[in-house]
Amino acid sequence: MKSSKINNLQQEIIVIGSGVAGLASACRMAAEGNSVLVLESASTYGGKIGEYTKDGFRFDKGPSLFTLPEILDELFLDCGKNPRDYYNYLQLPIVTKYFFPDGSELNAYANLDAFKKELVDKLDEKADKLDAFFSQIEKVYEFVYPVFLANPLKEFYKNIKGSWWDNLKILLKMEAHRSLHSSNNAWFEHEKTVQLFDRFATYNGSNPYKAPATLNVIPHLEHQLGAYYVQGGMRKVVDSLYNLALDLGVRFEFNQSVENIAIKNGLATGVDTKIQQYQGSKVFCNMDVNMAYPKLLAEQKQPRLTLKQEKSTSALVFYWGMQITDSPLDVHNVIFSGDYKEEFACLEKGVLSDDPTVYIYISSKVDGKDAPANHENWFVMINVPPDSGQDWTSLKEKARKNILKKLAHQLGDSLEDKILFEEILDPIKIERETSSFGGALYGNSSNNMFAAFLRHPHRNNQIKNLFFVGGSTHPGGGIPLCLLSAKIAVNGSKKE
Ligand SMILES: Cc1cc2nc3c(=O)[nH]c(=O)nc-3n(C[C@H](O)[C@H](O)[C@H](O)COP(=O)(O)OP(=O)(O)OC[C@H]3O[C@@H](n4cnc5c(N)ncnc54)[C@H](O)[C@@H]3O)c2cc1C
């Protein structure tokens, strides 16, 4: 029989999972004076924001790009702390270095004017059209952020300000009715520019040929609001939140996998792990909703439409300790495929293209401590479909061969003998380590114009005192949106 743990019975807030959204929810609830307990099935906090170290090398295991630092800063400030006492970040001069199959290269400079000049000089883009594009996506973001991203799904209409005519103009500019690719194709002269801006669909695991053009708010974040490097690596994001949580008195129990959320008369009353029952006055669930409903809420009505949505892509990541000093790469690099449409058609079919777009992240280029002298830490990633029973052993072998072939062609050098050691992350591991359905990185994809409205809201109307946070919930995946999900859920919880 399970023992029953009754800690501060009426006051205890239970958080299931310590991903970035679980940690943020715990901090916000603790800062309000609540007693908070986080139950985490893994042996450490952070979920997908992991770290891997070996032989003097350090690798960020998951995220590599940090945007909207003000959202993380705001969390510390709301909790009465100075964010700079916990973490810091800096802007890199080049956001991403792009490589195309014909051997050409392009730098996406952090300075927007320099980036636009690069697009004009190298790809014959028209300066006035680029200005119009960046101005339009800024306006759309300024509308979407308060109306949709920073507030509960159901309250979006309450946050619409201004005249109906102004709002109608913005709604048309959002271009939810057409695909990101079709919009980019109309904006830009050169197919390479189209490919470069289409790539932003992958920032939430979507397909630019299906996802709405509203996703053009993502390049606004990266190129107008800025992309940043967290000093000490991305793991510092969750280290800082964990330290904040401890300072606020949050308690953690690791290796505690929650198996059931107890519901009595439409009210969440606690959770069960294998060995123990915990009673709580409120429960925050940071487990992917696609897993939480069938596993923790099996007897409750399932949100069928949400669970049925197409999942986001997953990733194959090769962590390579490289004996190399003079690679022509920057911190963030994208080596594009020759046929982007075919690459996404393969992902749709659940298979891998022979010519994948390869993303390489080398943090040792900015932080020498991440690799021994004369070495580099390569994080080499391709987008892959979420797991649906594929033979990942053979897919990994095939991907590795194709990546090495592509890099040899692009960089003019065979790299295999420079790899000192290798570790691989695949969809099966992502699912096993973080309970994310099929290893999808961002929950559901945004591959149709309704997807954003079908993400799970911060609560279920049928169950009181239960809140949902994280990348599978509104407003979506990626660190900043996960942080917003926690803020929305905590604010919502105060109304119950
Ligand atoms: C390879 C990769 C690259 C990425 N790149 C970027 C990027 O560059 N920028 C960016 O912003 N985002 C990126 N992301 C996405 C980002 O990492 C996620 O959106 C975000 O970290 C998800 O946080 P989350 O709060 O949803 O929780 P998760 O990280 O999914 O963590 C959930 C936690 O809950 C725990 N848990 C689950 N079920 C239970 C249970 N039943 N009981 C107890 N504990 C449980 C899990 O063990 C885990 O610790 C990337 C992700 C990956 C994997």
C-alpha cells in the first residue's frame, strides 16, 4: 500500500516536472507565499535543457538559442530578485552563418542594417522591400504578443485594443490564411532568401509549406529583438531558475515519477507516485499534455482535438568532441539542403531526406572553456519526424553518413577522423528522458491555421485546481513561450 504524505496539507502546491515551465511556475507560486513541492521523474531538473560533459568538453544538450531575455528577467523581478545575480547573457555579432549547396555563404548579422545589406549585396534583395517586411512583422508581433502570446487563450478578444479598422488591417497582415513559404515567396526575390526565412517554421517544429505566415513573427524576435548567448551555456537558464526556486523555499524530490493526478468531484486533490500519495491544494502539470492525459488523467474526458493534432518535429543531435581549430564555422551555422520542399515532404512521411539541412552549434567559439585548447564542441542537429515506430538505429547510421558527406562537400574536408567521441540524442531518448510524446520538441506543430487555438489552455474547464504549463500548452514551445505559459497559469490559478 502507498504511504500518504501530508505536507502542509491545505497549502501545498504540487508541480509535476521541473522543465523550464515547471520551475517558473514553482518560483512564481513560492514568491506568492505558497509552500511548493516539485516532483521530478529524472534525477535532475531542467527537462530538455540538459548538459553533457566529457573529457573537458561541455555541450548544451537541447536548446542553443536564447530569445526574449526580458521574459526570463521579468520572472526574477516578479519574485523580488535581481536576474543579474542569477544569470547573464550577451549578443553575438553574427546570429547565424548560412551555407548554401552551391558553396555560397551569408552572414545574418545581429545588426539589422548589416543583415539587410548582406541580403541586398549577395542575393539582390530590394532594400525597400526588406524594410517593408521587417516593419510588417514588427507590427504583427506587437499585436500578437499581448493579444495571444502573453494571455490566456480564451481571453484574447479582451486584449484587442484600437479601432476595428486598425485591427482588421493587422489581421490581414498576419496572413494566417496562407503558408509561410507562399508569403516569403512573395516578399523576396531570391530563392535562398525564401529558404532562409522559411527556416523559421522549424523554430517550433513546423513545416513552412503548411504553417501559416503568422510565424514570420519569429524572425522579428531573432533579428529585431535579438538572439542571445547565455553565459556559461543554456543550462544556466534552468540552473538560475533552480537556484531562484531554492532561494524562495521550493522543495524538490527527484526520481519521483507521478503516475496519477487525483481528482475528486471535479477538483484536483493531489498526485500519486509509485510509492507515495501527495495531497495538494493545487497541481501544476509540466508533463507534455499528449502524455499527461492518457497516463495521469486516464479516467477524465480527453481533449481529443488537441491530442489528435500533428506533432512537431523531433531532432537527431550528434555531439562531437572535435580535434579541430580552424573550422570556417561560427557559433550558429546552418548548412542548407538543395531541395527544402523535398526535405519537408520526407519529414511528413516520417522518413529522412538524403540531403538534410544541418544545424551546427559550437559554443566553444564564444566560450573557450567549453572545449580543450585546439578543440571544438560540435552540436550537429537535423530535424527528424517524431517517433512513430521507425528503425532509429538504421536512420541514425544513414543520417550520420549523409551529414558527413554534406559537410565534406560544403567545408571541403573530411571530418570523420577529427571526431574524438560521439554521443547521440534521438526521438526515443527525448521521449524517455522528458516524457515528450514521440520525442516531439515543441508538443503540437503549427501546421495549420487553427493549430495555435488547439494547443491545450492553462486549465481544463472540467477540473478545478489543475493547471497545465510547458511547451505542449498555450502559447507554445521554446523557452520564452514556456515561461509565458507559467505566468498565464499562475495568474489563472489565483482566480480559483
Ligand atoms: C534538441 C533540442 C533543441 C532545442 N532548441 C531550442 C532553442 O534553440 N531555443 C528554444 O527556445 N527552445 C529550444 N528547444 C525547445 C525547448 O527545449 C523546450 O520547448 C522547453 O525546454 C520545454 O520545456 P517544458 O517546460 O515544456 O518542459 P520539458 O523540458 O519537456 O520538461 C518536462 C519535465 O517534466 C518531467 N516529467 C514529465 N512527466 C513527469 C511525471 N509524470 N512525473 C514527474 N516528472 C515528470 C520530465 O522529466 C522533465 O524534466 C529545443 C529542444 C531540444 C530537445
